[in-house]
Amino acid sequence: MRKSESRVVMSEIFNELDLFLTEHFQTEENLFDSLPYSAAAGHKEEHRNFTRKVHRFKAEFEEEKIGLAVDVMNFMCDWVVNHIKNIDREYADIFTGQRPGGYLGGPADTWNH
């Protein structure tokens, strides 16, 4: 793949990620609002910070910042480990316990975020 082609692909990835984050975070935050989740405000702020960081990465990509791929990889790994596995877990038990059968309509203990 030529550099110009890879830049087009990366630009599309950033655009799709932005769309995904908007939809995913809004869905998740709507769930927070329907639950007795006391950490909702802080969790929503985490989402805003993540979105701002992704936008910063996109701007740095457009400026052709050297070493950006490593920065993005480190950030995404940190997000998976610290946010999804820890912070999202804080509301998972509340969420699955609030509805008969859990979120997906099946047994609550089968739902993994």
C-alpha cells in the first residue's frame, strides 16, 4: 500500500471511530441515566476525554506527526485495560441486575461488556 493510500485508509478509520464513539457512548450514557449509577457523571467525563483524545490524534495524523502510531496504540491499550475492564465493570452489575434476564434479554450472567 502506498503512503497516499494508507493515509486515506487511516483517515477513514478515524472518521468511522468518531461515528462509532458518538453512537456507543450515547447509548451507554442513556443506560446510565436509567440506572441508579452514582458514578455516571464521572464516567461520562471519561467518555468526553476519550473523544477529545481521538480528535487530537486525528489532528496529529493530519499534521503527519512522527511516532503517532505508537501513541495511539499505547492509548488504546490503556483504554481497554483501565476503562473497559475496570470502569465499565462498575456499572455492569447494576445494569444486568436491573432488568429481568439482563440487558440482552438472556441470562444476566452471560452478558460481557
